[in-house]
Amino acid sequence: MNKPQFNSRFLDTDFAEYDKLLSQIETLDKGKLDSLTPEQRQLYGKVGNSVLEWDSRVQGYISQKPEFTPIFLDKEVFTSKLELHKKVRPIVNRLKAILENWEDTESLISFDVDNDARSYYQNVKMLAAKNVPSAQTIYEDLSSRFANAGRKEANKAAKNENKE
């Protein structure tokens, strides 16, 4: 039996508080954030801290040598967006760190729950093999999760044979 990976440190009231705080964030964000399609995300890419540093250096040169600025570049708009980016970047970094911790916690909880469920399934399987009443019905229902497992292995083996 696998050792549990996660011991809950949550209080029952925590989730209502998280929900309330997330609702407040969603309300604050309404109309201020944009949502991109997957294609647009590829087009625009991800911008990291190093890009922000480089853009800030460009802003310094624009201030020092404004005559080098292309005519189509609005210096005030550039500076305004750069300042906005400097405010947004730390929020994004914090949210990413929080999200990563939530995802890690969810993974540990899911691992534990699935291991416990598999233990129950294995016990029911053993009881079904011994013809214990009701065990066969439960086993057949739960075994549907693994119905394709053997087929996947057979398909993988067949593909490997075809390659040779």
C-alpha cells in the first residue's frame, strides 16, 4: 500500500473564503483583461522578465536619444504600456506561483484518492473471484476503467512489429 502523499491542512471554512476572494478578483478583473485564442497565444508568445528589462533599457535610450525614435512609434504610449507591464508582471508571477502550488496539491490529493480507489478495486476483484455476493457486479462496473488497458498494450506492440 502506498504511503499517503498529502495531509490536509485546510479548514472547512477555507474553501468558502477562497471562493469569496476569487469572486472579488474576478469582479476586479472584469473588463480589464483580454483572452486570447490558442492561435493568438502562439502568435504573441510569452513575455518574461528579461524582455521587460530589455524594454526598459530601450525606454532609457528613447529618453536619451529621442531623434532615433521611428516616426510611427508614439513614445508616450510606449512609456505608458511599459509602466503598465511593470505593474502587471509581478501579479502574473505571483499568480503563476500560486497556481503551481494549487496544481501540485491537487496532484498529491488525486494520487492519494486514486491509490485508495485502486486498493478498493483490487479488494473487490479478489472478492469477486471468490464469488462473494455483490462483488462481481461492483467489479464489472469498476473494471470498465481498465477495459482498454490491454488493447492499448496490444496496439503498441503491433505498431512496434510493423516498424521492424
